[in-house]
Amino acid sequence: MENSRPPKPLQDVQFNHTTGVAFAAVLGGVAIALGVPYIALRFGAAYFNSTEQFWFLVGAVALGGLIALTGVFFGAVMPHSVHEMWEAPSKSSEPPK
């Protein structure tokens, strides 16, 4: 009666260790959300009127934010590794010849 607890089963799906994906996506989203408006304001004044510039900037910030949020979401739900025993298909599951 030394070990009264049942052995802990191996976890099939592990979720941690995906922070690099989320971090890279946030950096990319922030770069788009800040870089595109900077370039548009710096060099686009001669090409667009103020209304077009405003909507272009709003779209760039929204796109950058969407990229960052999508990356964080997938970084949270994407598994790091999946441990599953794969079995060879049985001969009965083969299609008829």
C-alpha cells in the first residue's frame, strides 16, 4: 500500500509553449498598425485627400489589431504537441478490389 494513488495518465494534448507564435503575431500586428499609418501620413499627403487618408489609417489600425488578436487567439488554442498512438488500419477497412 505504498502507492495508493492510481498512475497519472499521459496527457495527449499539451498546450503551453506556443507563446512565441502569439508574441510574433502581436509584434507583426503592432508593426502594421503603427507602420502603415506612419508611412501614409509621412509620404501620402500628396496622393490622398484628408478623408481618404483617415479611412486608410482606420483600416490599417483595424487590420493590425485583427492580426494581433488572431495571433493571440491561435497562440492560446494551438496545441504544442499531440501524443496519440496511431494504429495501422485493419485489413477489413480496405476498399474492395
